[in-house]
Amino acid sequence: MREPRCIRIFREYEAAEQAKNILAQGGIMSTIKEDKFGRLTLLELGIQPRFRLYIQQEDIRKAASFLAKKLKHG
């Protein structure tokens, strides 16, 4: 299995979580990681936080297809 790939960066955790839940509806597992500087979060450094959404590289085509259908049908 290859390394997970970041497919999107969010400024709010809630938006990242919503995207993760949408992917889960298509059977695509994902993880959210907050950008950090060492052990400190960006917010602790006075910088707007960033949350990265990762999926397995082999799921990228499946995710793109699922999201395209989801957006088309609402």
C-alpha cells in the first residue's frame, strides 16, 4: 500500500469533517490531519489553522468519480 495523499486543505475542521463523511458514503476511507509546527498547532503560533484530508492513492479515481456523481445529483 502506498502513502496516503492529501486531496484537499481546509481552513476549518468542520468542513474537513464534512468532506470526510461524504467520502465515507462512497466507501472511501480518509483521515484528517492538522498542520503543526513541531508540537504546536498553527493557531498556537497565531496562524490560521489548516486541516489536510488524506485518502489512499489507489482511491483517488474512485473518490473523483464518486464526488463528480454526488455533485451532479446533489
